Amino acid sequence: MTDNTVVSALDSVVGVANDQDIPLVVGEPDSLAKGGFVTFGIDYYTIGYRTGEMAVEILTGEKTTKDIPVEYPPEIQLFINKEAAEEQGVEWNTEWDDTAQFVETAEE
């Protein structure tokens, strides 16, 4: 889960995780760019794209909002920040090379 209080102070949490070699599991991919190690979740781009497709269906008159069923994200993805993994003392699993999407820590 994402928690706005924690996310707003994520730099501090990342600092503790790095100093203590604690792998930091975060609630969403954006927190990886701030130094989190891993998340297993949704890809906001994919959800946004699908939302845009739904909007087009409504705006073109092809469907109304009541015609569009609730949907779940089409896939859940493993996201990893390799730099954070190293910083937090994570022992690398080579299977992740084939299954994960990788995110880099953002430059400040």
C-alpha cells in the first residue's frame, strides 16, 4: 500500500534502509526512483493508457459510462531498483534479470 505520510518522508526511510542494509519494499513504482528496492504492483502508464481508451469510447459516443465495466489492471509487474538493491545489501537473484522491469534512482 502507499501511505502519503511515508511517501512524503521517503528520503528519510530510504536513508535508514541504506544505512542498516534493510531492503525497502515500497507500494508503487514511483517510490523506486526515490530509492526503494522493489515493488510488485501496477504500472501507472498502462492504467492511464487504458483510461484514455475508455474516455475515447465515451467521447465518441461508442459507449456510455454505464456500458463500461469495472476493470482490474491487466497485469501485475515486478519493478526493481538495482542501485537501491546494492545500497541495501540485497543478494541478487539472477532470475530477476528476466522477470523484472528496472527503475533507476532519480538524480536530484
